[in-house]
Amino acid sequence: MEDLTLKLKEQIIEALNLEDMEVDEIETDEPLFGEGLGLDSIDALELIVLLEKNYGIKIENPKDGQKIFYSIKTMAEYITEHKS
Amino acid sequence: MVYISGHNIISSLGFSSSENFKNINKNITGIKLWTDNTLSPEPAYVSLVNSKKLDAGFLNPDSFTKYEKLLISSIKNALKNSKVDIKNKKTVLIISTTKGNINLLNKKLNLKFENERVQLWKSSEIIKEYFKNPNQAITISNACISGALAIIVAKRLIDSGKFENAIVSGADILPEFTLSGFQAFKAVSDGPCKPFDANRTGMTPGEGAGTVILTNDKTKALKPLISILGGTSSNDANHISGPSRTGKELAIAISKSFKEANLLAKDIDYVSAHGTATLFNDEMEAKALSLTKLNLTHTNSFKGYLGHTFGAAGIIETIFTINSLSENKLYKSLGFKNKDINEINIISENKNFNVKNAIKTASGFGGCNASLIVSKEKSDINNFRKIEFVIKKKIKLQDNRLFINDIEINPIENYNDLSFSKYAKALYKFFKIKYPKYYKMDKLSKLAFLASEILLKDEDFLKKYDEEDISVIISNGSSSLDTDAEYQKTIEDKNNYFPSPSVFVYTLANIMIGEICIRNKIKGENTVFISKDFNKEFIFEYVEILFNLGKAKVSLCGRIDYNYPHGNYIAELYLIEMNK
């Protein structure tokens, strides 16, 4: 799980061009959207692509993203559960 | 005074205005389920123009692209019923498009055209030469308001005395590029789109062309006399793809057009809305109509008939509006069944109605909005005053060299050896800019953003102006092609097919204006004019027209271009204000 969260943080920094961020600046439990990293709706769509590209997981309804992308932790849990 | 002298529509519903009118009158849609996987791996509801029928109008259909054939056929057909001469020196050709010949980036299609043809200015040149129009063609690429904006620009250029007639033609094709992008945005409806319906599920992409011919000569006008009374653009200054959450900025564009036309909300009989059928767009429009007291006025969207034809939409829908005025008839907003919480007066059945004045609105990516007023009764007052302008400051950022007021300063070491991205980042740090969104921008937006930051640095110059009085008018050459090519790569390989939403969102030239507006809370007029070279006189002249019409009091204007494919770049930006 820890490996996965670290990898996810790296992938998110790369996919979302968070150039000023380091891996250890992203808290595993904190919200990614709103207050946290200040991500927006396009970032959410890019995270959907990230899941599909790197983990083969398809999210059809972008509304489901709200729960899945709440934090690194929720993302990692979802990936562990759904990875094909 | 600017009158309608002719028009044409080419769409999934036919190749002439009358054919389109007939189908709309019968409430027939041109939207169909498309399963051919050359357009998209997943089936999608789209609205397409019959290519074979389009080709039949040409002796050598292979010498033009589909986009060019749409424009040529539409202009030809519109000229047939108009007395305006396209070869006249006082006739200007204005072309609106979002993506032009973008399918030429897809090398797998094996389209045999020179590479340069993918440039928007190049295809406009081809159209101009085809019709032997003596003036430089004006190309407007401003996302989904391009068509409406092209009509507004035409009216202004005629009213200012620069031209007597204008041929305004807009077109877009629907290639895999565009469809995949909107699919990546999860914005495409799973059935024909349902504008303003409570259960709407997104937009329907389409293609088509529309041409409207304008003149200041009453004897060249169509009967009944219909005129364009005013028009305005505005910017949300909120988000590059998501619309305003309040509708306040579309309301600004509507109110300013009322003022120009000397009309009140109660004088407006009909609203031809944008109505894309995405959740947030329609909600924003409903709010804007309430803010401008148009919530009880008959309103429809034509997207349920033709889908979203992008650069053509504003022109096609203005022609439908003209038809409502001349036929005294309002048309059902196809796809609408259930009222939304933000209630406006959506037309649920065709009905006879004396339409004297109507307003057409449009909104698009980059936060842009436009409105224009079409009327068959009132005559407008041409209140052109002569107002001069002064240049307050100038910035030039060109191929890693920086000039402020024509004096070179080079704060970055070894600037000659750096790539644009590295040089830009060094400038960002040197000027101590703190704006994390910067890193998400594409090269064109980074360039525009940096130039505007340096131009406005240490100046609280804009603070003395209302946000709606500040305008951003940009000349550009290669549009967003550098980013377009990057996006194309994400859809090229069918085994590694991951269309990127964060790249796609930058595949419009006017996103750079959106970024500047968000950063500086600018809500006034905004336009991207595409031309091969920087025609500085034209941009200044246009800003002067905005000042004269009271549409702006200050302007950030100039040239911002990131050349494709060479990668050389220029940002020559001026801060201009009215000389009181």
C-alpha cells in the first residue's frame, strides 16, 4: 500500500504538472481538491485518464470521481480493490 | 446601419438556408448515432454534413479539404441571392472557425495537402483567392463564440466606415480530434442533446457552415429589412473550460448590447440561446437571462437540431433567428421536455409570434461570451465619436529576448542556449511570480501570461477601471497548433489511446486570453484575430473602434504567437488607454 501511495503521488505530480510540488508535500489523507492541492475539474478528468492508463481501471461516470479522488488514500484503496 | 443581404446554411439538415428552415419547421433533427470507428472508438451521437453531396458541387473536389469546401459552397450559395459583390474593394471577407483544417495533423488519413494548410490563415487565404476578394481576409478563432463574434466585428468595421459590405462565413468539421477531446471531457451526450432540459446529459458535436452577408446599402438588403443593432463580447474571468457559476458575465454582454441598440429587456421578443445541453452551460445561461430580465422571454436552442457546429454555430443560429423575424415564427427547442430549477421560458412548440427584436447569445471555452441583437423595426444610431488612444507601456518578448518600452533587458543568464520552457521558467522566477496554475499552461498561454505579468508589473493601472471596461485583443498566427500536435499524439495509437483532457483544453488560441482574464479579473471585450503576420495597424484600429463605441476604456492588445512547427515565438503586448 505504501509503495502504491508513493507511486500515485509521483504519477499525479507528473500528470497534473504540479511542478513546484515534492512527493512528501502531498499528504496521503488530506483532500486533493478544494483546500488541499487546489485541483480543479480538468485535473479530475486527467485523474480518470491516469487510472485507465496506468491501472486499467475505467470510470464511466465522472461523478464517481468525487469519492475515489478524495485523497491519495481513497485512490489507493480503490485501485487495490479494482485492479484487473 | 448594417442590414442582412443574404445567407446560407450547410448542415446535416441540408445545403441551403431554406432546406434547413423547412426541416426545423418540421422539428426534424440531423443528429444520428455514428458507429464508424474512424471517428471514435466508441459510438457517438453526432451531426455530420454529407461529404458526397458536398463534393458533387466541385469540378475538382480533391483540390480542397472538407473544411474549405464547406466555406466555399456556403459563400457561393449565399452570394446567389445577394446583390453584394465579393470582388468589390469595399467588401471584407471574415472567416470564423475553431479548428479549420485540423484533420491534416492526422497523418494516417493520408490527405494530400501541403503542411501549411493546417494554419487557419492559410485556409482563409485560399478562400479569399477562390472568390478573388481584394482585401486581406480576417480570421476569428475564439472558441464557440467565433461565429457570433465575427458578425459583431463585421458590423463594427462597416459602421466605422472601413468597409461597406461583409461576407461573414464560419465553418468547422468534426474530426476525431474534436470528438475525442469532448469525450475525454465527459461532455458528450449519450443521445441527441437536450438543451435546457432538467435531465440533459451533455452536448452533441456537429459540423457545418453558415454564411451571412451584411451591407450598409438598403438597396442591397433582403426584404423584410433586418438589421444588426449591436453586439458585445465579455469574459467570465473564472475558469478556462467551466462556465461562470453566476452568469454575471454573459449578462454584461447582453446589457451592453441593449445599451448600444437603445433597447430594454421588454423590447426583446425572443432569445436564441447558446444552449449546448451541458449541465453547467445551460445553468449559467438561465442565470444570465434572469439577471437581464429575459427569463420570461421566449427562448430556444437550435443545438437539438444540428448539435454544436462550433465556429459555424453563431452564424447558423443567427440565420435561424433572422428567419424567425422574417417569418414571424418561433421554433420548438428540440430535446426540451422537463423544466429545470433555473426556470426560463423555453419554447416547447412551434408558434406564430410577431418577433420584432431578438437577441442571440453564445458562450465558449476560455470563458468567453457574446451577444448580438437582430431587429426588423428599430433603426440604430451610428454614434461613432472620434476618440484617440495613447500607448502607456509596451513589452516585447521574442525568442528569449525581452524588451520593456523598446529597451532590452536580459535578466536571464545564457538565455540564448535555453529552450522556451526553461527560459520562461527562469523569467517566472526572476519576476517572483507566484501562480501555481502557470505550470499547467501550454506554451502559448505561458507566453501570453508572462508577457501580461511583465506588462502589468508594479502598476495598479487596471485598478482604476471597471472589470468590464478592460479589453484583451490579440493577433496570433499559428493558433494553438503546437499544443494541437501534442494532443494529436495522445489519440494516434489505437493501442495506447488516452486522449488527454488537460492537453485538449489548450487546443484553442483564445485560452491564453482566458488565462490573462482569470489572473487579472478582466471581464471586457476579448478576441483572437488570426493572421500570418502581425497587422499592428488593424489591431490598433479595432481597439479604437471599441473605445469609440464605449465597449472598452483600456486594452491589453498586440501579437502573441508560438509558431508551429518552428517553435519561434513572439509576445508584443501594449497597454493602451483612451485619450480623454
